[in-house]
Amino acid sequence: MQDTVVEQALSKVPEITLLFWIVKIAATTLGETGGDALSMSMKLGYLTATGILAVIFLVAVGTQIAAKRFHPAVYWTTIIATTMVGTTLADFADRSLGIGYAGGSTLLLALLIASFAIWHRTLGTVSVGSISAPRAEMFYWMTIMFSQTLGTALGDWTADTAGLGYTGGAVVFAALLALVAAAYYRTSISRTLLFWAAFVLTRPLGAVVGDFLDKPVATGGLALSRYAASVSLLVFIAATLMLFKHRAAGRMH
């Protein structure tokens, strides 16, 4: 009986540890290489690829919400689905619709802020430690969807429009993440705020790292196969799930 009470007190998202951030960055990088593999290498185009990935995303989210407790494989599958569909959706908006990286980033940032505002107004908190009920999960995944799509647009804008290149963009976002980490250990800033700041920043970092791996050498990339890069990242994520214990968050973050 006591075990049941403890399990119900836990949320349906992972405990926030160093392992979480390592897998999150790998997943966001996979989202970039995998999304590009589907839309570009397979020549499906951004719209068709987005449609396919959106279906996968909805199935994954439905499975995650229907689950009675935290399942690492289901959770990370859903994260990967959000980052892949975020990649193709951002590319479709920025390139096919002609919104541009700056316009797309501004629009998505507004949607992300609105998502946080509505979530907080409705439930009173946006802490991941509170993700245990379906309504909270829906807000959580909607917010993640906006953050993943924003990250793609922001990463592309930094690397291309701002002229920093893939390595320069990676340095910028890694430095920003380091500042967030420093604030976590040295200040009393809200842990929830710092968590979401880091969560959002890992996506553009993954975007520029993914582009660095598979873009042509002439544009600053390594010209690796998108398929090989995606499979390697997927194997790495699967290995971490098998080798390390991923616990559910049991307290507010």
C-alpha cells in the first residue's frame, strides 16, 4: 500500500539529473538529423514530413498520457517525436511559407510564452514536479512542442542569419546553458524558471550540432550521412535507457 502511495506521488516525467540533460541534448540533435533525413534525404518535403511526424507525435503523446506511471522509453520517444516534428514544422514555416528565421522565432516565442501563461493561470504552476494528471500533461507537451519548434528556428537564425555558423551557434547556446547552470548553483532564482530556460536552450543547441554533423563541408558542416548520424544518436539514447536507471520526478523542479 505504501509503495502505491509513493508511486502516485511521483510525476510522469523524469527526475532532473545530469543524465536527463545528456539524453535531452542527444534527443534534440537526433530531432534535427532525423527530421532533415525525412524531409530532405528522403525528399518528402517539409509539409509531408511534418504530417507524418505529427501523427507519430500524437500517438506518442496519447500513449504517454494514457500510461499510469512513468515509462522512460515512452517519455523519450515522445520527446524525440516533438523535436523531429518541430524541426520540419519550423523549416516549413521559415522556408516554404517565407516567414524567415527571425519572424518564425518571434512568433514561436510568443506562442511559448502564451502557453506558459495559460498553463500557470489554469493550474497555478508550471513545475515539472506536478506532471501527474492528464490536463497537466497536455499543457506540458503543448509547451514542449512550441519550445522544440522555436529551438529549430532560433538555431537556424543564429547559425545562418546571424552569421555565427554551426560551431559559433553551438558555443553561444552552450555558454548560455552554462550561465543557467551557474545561476542554479549560485543564486536563488526560481528552479522552475531555470529548468525551463535550460530546456528551451538545449533545443537550438541540438539544432546547430545536428546541422554541423550533416551539412556540407562548404557551409561549415561535416557532411556526415543523416541516416548514420540519426542511428548513432538513437543507439546512444537507447543505451542510456538500458544502462542507467531513469527515475520519475518526485519533487518540484
